[in-house]
Amino acid sequence: MPAVQSFQTTKSVQSTCSGRFDASLTTMALRPRGLFVVNLVLCFSDISSLRTRAAVDLIGAENPNFTAPLANVTVAVGREAVFECKVDNLSVFKVAWLRVDTQTILTIQSHVITKNHRIAVTHTEHRNWYLHIRDVMSADKGWYMCQINTDPMKSQVGYLNVVVPPDILDYPTSTDMVVSEGSNVSLQCAATGSPQPLITWRREGGELLSTGQDFDAPFLEGPVFNISKVNRLQMGPYLCIASNGVPPSVSKRIMLIVHFPPMIWVQNQLVGAEEDQQVTLECHSEAFPKSISFWTRDDGRIISQGTKYEPIFVDNTYRVHMKLTIRNVGKADFGIYKCVAKNSLGETDGSIKLYEVSSPSTFRPSTRVSTSHSLAETSKSVQKEVKEASGPNDLSHEVRENPGKKKNGSNTEKLERLPPSNSFSPISSAAALDFYHSQIIHKLLLFAGIFVN
């Protein structure tokens, strides 16, 4: 902190008082001694009184004291800064405010000496003295002194710290950028403020930041953000945010645009449909600048909107979902369809084949009669084979005549069911029935063409 010299008056003022009291401060000059003396020129209506000057000698008075240190002040630019100097037993002594850095006298007692209109001085009962600096600027930053004109002089200093909210510079901060996919990108952000702002990078949509290295992060700090081998997933708006603890923080939006030729993905390259059915074909394309997308037939004819066809294109940044709805599919609609995407960097297409699917319909009437006859013949044949294999005793019990009694003299003879023969049968009844059923089902399936003989 530079030494501050005290001051005294050195030049008399020729006063032209006319019937009134006047008190004027003489021109101030600095001198090396640590004491300042204020000479007051008292003017009265009597010309003889001009020779009477009251030179106030302050050396013998009771010395005042500071009751509290001068506190440092921190204020944002554009606001008002106030220093408070607390003095006890001031008596006839004077208080002055000075700018230490420039050795400028700002105020003496209740008088403002500087021509700076933003400076003011107030006090309460000569105990608390306030220096007001309105509309603070960055240039006001520095040391300020509260001084009492004792011998030796008494003073204390305080520091005015002016803080400035961050401001992002147009240069060298990056503007919107257009790059080719696979190239290296460097985004820059420069800001001023006091204290020096911290720069933070984020993606506007909240996605993770990718530098092209082995890690992703929600944000990165530093004035430069480098991306190695940029790809389409990194395209979008980025935010450069400057903050230094002084509100408000500021940000700048930088749009990163990545150019690449069209690419097409076809999920289902074969699509089956029945006649008179409605079917939808789908493709997915990516390109930037945005591609011109359309559908064609295999002969190159472009398919337009109509009662038969309905092309639909859903855009999402650089992605396009391409759909083609075909109503009332007919014989002429089967074949190859192409989804095409084209931009200034290239052109590509994808192919989808629409083929006919036979509906599960009934047989023709002539075939139906033939089928019924064939099934009947097949059933008889199988039944005969099973009967021959199993023998008569396994298919039913033998019914024989009982030579016993007659009922009520009737000529009707009582028939009784005899137990089955104890002779061994080649297969049991249950097995024969199972075999019978399986043979019928098998031959029916062979007839329908489901199994190959």
C-alpha cells in the first residue's frame, strides 16, 4: 500500500463577502508530514474583519480514537459501496476520506472534495462516518483510507473489492459448427468476470458428454472441449456455462452439426400377404443433411400418395422412419419395392419383396366328393385289416343259442351271451382299436398331402 501524505492549506483565498458569513477551504497540497491543518477563512461584512483569520491549532486538543477497524467491502459492479469509519472523542478534529491508490482526497468532514459525482459522505453525531460510492465500477477497486487530523495523524484503511458477473465473449468462443463424421472437433468458450469465471460444458438435452475417449461424463470443465472422431450420436446443441459465484451465471448455446451420407436399414426384407389384404412395408434411414426419402417399384416408378398407396415419413433429427401402406393387395402388387434416401453426400436404397401367401381355403366341390369317397374307402380298408388281425372274439362276444327253457310257451328261444373264448388272440381289443384309429388318421393325412408316404 503506497504511503499517504497529509495535507495543509497553502494559499489564501481573497474573499468578497457582502454582508454574510462565508467559510471556504483553501487549495489543498500534499506535504510529507503526517499532519494536515485546515485553515478556515472567515469573512464578515466589515472589511476590517477580513484581516482576522481564525487559524485552528488542533495539536493541543484531546486525541480521538477509532472504535472499530475499517472493514473491507465487496460489492457487485453497478451497486453502491459504503465504508463505515467509527470515531470516538472527535471534538474539533476533522475526518477525511482518501483514495490510497491515487492519493486523492475524496472528502473532508461533510464536504466532498473530488469532482466525482458518485462520491458522497454522511455521518451520525460525528461518530459514524460513511463514504458512499454509487454505481460502483471495476475501476473503483482498491484501498480507501479514513483519516483523522491528529498529530501524528491517525488512519485506517479498507479494501473495496468489486465483483463482476460472468460474461461470455463472442470471440474466441465457438459459434455453430458443421463438421464431417469422423473428424476431430474443438469447441472453445471464453468469459470475463471477477473473480475469473469457471467454464462448464453440458449437453442441452442432458445426454452424457463423449470425448471420443474411454469415458463419458454428464459435464466437463475447462475453456476447451475436444471431441475425437465425432459421430452422428454427438450431434446436437452444447451449452458453455460461465459462473464465478456472482449471479447470474450465463451460458451460450453452440450447435454441433455432423454431416454424413444416407444409410438404410430394412428389418423385414420378405413380407407375405394375401390378396385383398392390407400390408405395410417399413424402412429406417439416417442422413444429414436431411435426406429426400421416397418409395419406388422395381422398375423405378416412384410411388405417390393415392387410394392404393400411402407413403408415410416420420422425421427425428437425422433419422427417418419410412412406411408404405398398400391397400387391397392384388396380383399386380406382388414384387419388389425400394425405399430410397438421397442427400447432397450420397444416395442409397433398401429392397423389400412382397410375395403372395395362399389363404387356408376349403377344397372345390368336385374334390370334396372325391375326398369323401376316398375317405370312406380308406376307412373300410383299415377296418378290414384290423378285423383280420384281431380275430372275431376280440371285436365282439359270440352270440349262441341256448337250448334251455321257453318263456310263457313262446316259440321264442332265449338267447344268452356266452363268455368269450379262452383261446389266445393275436392282439387285444384295445390295441386293435388304437391301431384302427391310427391307421385312419395316418391315411387321412396322407390324402391331405401333409405327410409324404
